[in-house]
Amino acid sequence: MAFLSGKTGLVVGIANKRSLAWAIAKVADEAGARLTLSYATDRFESNARKLAETLSNQPQLVACDVTDDAAIANLCQQVDSEYGGLDFLVHAPAFASRESLANPFVQTSRIDFAQSLDISAYSLSALTRGVVPLMERRGGGSILTLTYLGSERVVPHYNVMGVAKAALEGSVRYLASDLGPRNIRVNAVSAGPIKTLAASGISGFTTMLQHVRERAPLRRTVDASEIADAALFLLSPLSRGITGEILHVDGGYNLSLIHI
């Protein structure tokens, strides 16, 4: 259904065809949205262009290093020039070095900690600050980010990403409070573990998936399409009364205790 017909959206963090950002971009396109897709560096450009060609509505493509304020300003300017406003933002950047995931959390270096928090958490605030004027022209908007249960509980080998996701979820609540009077909603989807390229860097991920199948109330893992459908709901007017929420889409796994 065309829940986003006539809407314009910005999806930041397109990496590959298995990424959750891409799954969300596909359903937003199917729902009628016109999109700007953003990728991190030139290394991702070719892949992003190939993916973009498969969408019904040809999207705008813009590179953006979310650690660079000038790059974020350029991204927002490009969106403004193309669409003259913005209805929704999907924030998906996340990063932790292999060392910080492989080693005990106590060994996380200052540099790795700062980099992970900057890319995975602060970038939401930086991007939001840039898109708020564009959303105000449309009378409001919806901002969505992606998180994981490791923000709430200790998940083996998730380490600094868990801390980054906790900061991200706190940012969701504070941004929702700040921007509610402007009719801009801010929410997050807490996705269950899914076989993405990013997940391949987490040791013991296969064991984690099996544990979810055994412990989740639905007795199965979720897939990217289920995350994307939940995102579509939070981006659309169907969720117009919801802000500051963390929506778990994990088969109910967040209800169980973690023993891996």
C-alpha cells in the first residue's frame, strides 16, 4: 500500500543488499516515497548505484561521511535542492573496530570508543540537526534509527557497540522530547540478530542465532523484511501518535534471559 505516497525520505547508511538500511529503502520505495540514498565513502558508491537502479522511483545518491559536519551539511543541501523539504530520515550508520569486538570490553581503546560513539550514536543528533529545517517546511516528520538488545543487556562480543547503542537509544528519547513540539517524531527499531555483513564481525554470531530460535517466544529469528515493515509503520502516518519509543522486532526474544 502507498503509505508514503508523495513523501520524501533520506536513508543514511546504505552498504549492501543485505543491510537493513537497504531493506527499509526498498519498502519505502514500494510505498511511494521519493528517496535520497546516502553511502559512507566512494568505496560503496558502485554498489549503491546498482541497488538504486532496482527501485521504482530513481533516487538521489549522495556520499556522506557522518563524522564530517561539512559532509552532513552538503547532504542536507542536496536533499533540499532536490525536494525542497523532507518527510522522513532513516539513520543506519554503525561501526566498531574488529579489535574492540574481539577483545574484552575493558580493553577498548579511547580511540575505538570515541569512533564507535561518534559514528553509531552522535551521527543521529548531527543528521537530525541538519534535517529539522527541511522537516519543518513539511509541517513535521519522522526520524528512525536502528538499535539492538545489546544496548540493554550484556551480549557476548558486542562490547563497545552495546555502549554505543545505549547512547543512541538515549538520544532517541531526548530528541523526541526536543522535537515533539515541532511535530517531528523520533523512534528506533531494535532488531533481532540478522545475517548482515556487519553481523559477520561478531564472534559467535551463529550461536546467537540458534539461541534466539530456542528462546524467543516465536521460536524463530526475524528477517530483514520484518524489520523493514516495522520501519515503514514508524515512518508513516499510521504511527503519528508514537515518539520516543524503542520497538523490539525480535520474535519476543527481549523477554527472555540471555545465557550464551
